[in-house]
Amino acid sequence: MKTEHPSPRYSAIDLWDPAEILDAMIEGQFAAVAAVHAARVALERAALGIEERLRRGGRLAYAGAGTSGRLAVQDGAELMPTFSWPPERLVLLMAGGRDALVGAVEGAEDEVAGAAALVRRHEIDGKDALIAVAASGTTAFTLSCLREAAARGALTIGIANNPKTPILDEADHPIWLDTGAEAIAGSTRMKAGTAQRVALTVLSSLVMIRLGRVYEGLMVDVQASNAKLVRRSETILAQLTGQGRDRVREALGRAHGSVKLAFLLLEGSEVDDARSALEQSGGDLRAAKTAITARSTQKKRA
């Protein structure tokens, strides 16, 4: 496995000057991003596959162990505040559970039966999509999650940094991130981890954009859970509508903090009409706005 092999290039890294060590490690980060770019076709296919399941009401699940698991869990967790992704439609399967997010849990990544049981407990099935992440491509826990999810009909996406490994071979959508050997042999929190983080970010963000949770490059589904995000909501609406802060705040109040609903109110819609249009469009603001405009035009013609 490339990620585990010592590289002759770095064999004396502990004797190098600090600046040389930093240059080598930073160079590795650029290589990680290049590996993601090389996988963009696979990422696009995976995103479209996930979108299809989620549009039918399915859930998005992530599975992983160690660094890969922490990165997967982080990506999934960030979908809720950033895109208002419903927590009931998100499943996070981490080897060792919550304790493993901040420390090592002995034997957790080797747990096969427990991983399959987790998938069954969460009733992951044909409506859902599961993203399994493992640098090695062989991690027992992650592979067991992928296999059980696949057996139950779920769409599976495998992300790994070694080619021709089970997680890639058995996934519906394999995504190989060719990062090679690490500057510190086997430390996949380095290049491999960066590539995984970037791949997960662009994959899930593309899915959310496709699902209408971004409008004109803005986070119109942001959850205003603190003062900073309240200000962001106001700024988004002011930018989209050209309205002053007072009108924006009033609309957000009527919309109970929903940027999408507030936008339609500021555009002249009534609350019930705006809410109905958003529901019928599956939360797609552009589609909702188009539907409202079409209804208004029909009324004028009548």
C-alpha cells in the first residue's frame, strides 16, 4: 500500500532544516489537492448518484475509522448548520463511537460484526447513500459498513488513497485519491487526510448545490444559530434584494429566521404562498421564485 511505504526522499527528514521540512510538507498538501482534481469525474458521478437518492427522501450516511472517520463525521456534521440539512436524514458511523472523535479506541477499526449491526440498527437501505472513507482502502469497520449497506440496497461511495483495494472495488462509485507515500511514513493525517477532506467537501457541497441549497453563490439555507450567522442571514438578504436592514430583519422575523422564506416575502409574496412554493419545489429557492412569478403572470392574464 502506497500510503504505508517509506519514501527514500524523506528518509533523512529529521535531519533537515526546519524550512526544508516545511517546504516538503506543504508541497505534499498541493499534491493532495491535485489528487482530488484528478478524481473530479468520479466525484461528479458520485454526487449525481447521491442527489438522486436524496431527492427521493433518502438519507446521507458516512462511515469511517480513525482520521478518515473523523474527517467524514466532520463533513457530515457541517451540512446541518451550513445547508440546514435535517439531522434525521444524516447518519454518522464512526468506529469506536463518540469517544473515537477525540482519542483512539482500541480495536474499533477492526470491528466487523459491530459495523454491520450499526448499519442495520440505523436501517440504512435502498433509499439511502453511504460514503465510506479509508486511506488504506481495507479498514475492516469501514468495509463492513459498506458491504452491509450495499447488501441492503444503499448506494455506496468509496473513498481511498490506495488503488485496487476492497473499498474501491466494491463501491458503486469508487473515488481513488492518488496521494502516494507520506513524508512521515504511514501518517495518513497528512497528504491522504487533506485529499479526503477536500474530496468530501467538494462532493457534499456539489450535492447541496444540486439540491437547491445554494442560491447565487450564497448560503440561503444557513441556520442562524448565533449572532454571526444572524448577521450573515441579514447580509445575504440585503445583497439579494437591495433592501435595507430594517426591512430585512422584519422579513426574517416573519419567516422565523428562514432566509429563503424571507427572500420571497421581500420579493412581495405572502407567507402562505411563499411557504407553499418552497414546499412544492423541495426547498429550491430558484424554482419556488419561478413558480410564484408564473402564478402571478397567470393571474394578471386572467
